[in-house]
Amino acid sequence: QFFLGADVKDEKITVGGWLETTELDVFSFIKNYKQKGINNIFCTDVSKDGKLLGPSIELYKKIIHQIPNVNLIASGGVSSNED
């Protein structure tokens, strides 16, 4: 199985160790690869990663809503079992 990694800040893809935010939105990015047969996505909201401020639930809900039938692993911001 292949997993597509999507590092995201403000719904835009980040590159270069999260130092550069591109103009490419995460939804288009995922849709493009889903059309190529990749359904497993590992998505990290880099603005939350390591800060223990809670995950970007609204972002992940939007991804699931806009791109049905994607297997999403969400990361970043988790601070407790409740998250």
C-alpha cells in the first residue's frame, strides 16, 4: 500500500521541512492523487504539530466531506486521549 503525505498549513500544502507554504490547496492535492489510485492519506496540520493544542478537526472534516472514500490518518496537535 502507498500513503500520500500531506503537510498542511492554512489548508495549503507545505514543503521544504514545512518552511515554505505553496499555493496548492490540500483538497486539490489529495483529489489529484486519489484520481491516480492513492486512497490512503497521512495529513499533518503543521501549525498544530508538536504544540499540544488539539487536532485540526474542522480541516479533517472538510477533507472527508470533499473527498469521500479516502482513508485519512490525521496528525498534529493531539494532546490527550479525548483528542
